[in-house]
Amino acid sequence: MRAGMRAYLEAVDGITTALAENRMPGVAKSAKAVGTDMIKDVSLGDVMTLPPAFLAMSLDTHQKFDALAKDAADYTTKTAALKQLGAILANCTACHAAYRLAP
């Protein structure tokens, strides 16, 4: 899970850097890296150990990254991309407020 969160953070870094440089293909690449393709190899056994609300939020976040990747590939505006990024970060904030990894 921590590796996944680190991947989210790296993607957000790539997205914000690309937005600052007006490089929508860079936004698309960074967002796609943490879209739903990222979770295709996660085992069902691992998934079944997680709370359903956590899983729903996680899937929604991956889908939001996919939507941003698609829109950026279609050269959306910076404002629209930032709104999408804001919605993604709201998911991150809500998840971190609700869940903690126990040692």
C-alpha cells in the first residue's frame, strides 16, 4: 500500500511539473501511470482484506487519474486539469483522514 501511495505522490509531482511547463502529454503520462492499469495485478486475496469503503475510494482515485490522463491527452485546459487534480487530492486527503496502517 505504501508503494501505491508513493506512486500517487510521484504522479502528482509529475502532473504539477508538467502543468507548470504547459506539457499536457507529460500530465497524461504521469496520470496514466497510476490509473486503473496500476491495480490490474493486485490479488483478490489482498483486496478481500481491505475495508469496502477504502476499496471504493481507491478505485475512484484510479479512475480519476484515468480521466485526467484521457483529458490531458486530448489537450484539456490547465484549469480543467487542475480541477481534476484537486478532486484526486480530495480523495487522498479523505483517505488519509479515515484510514491508518497499523504496525
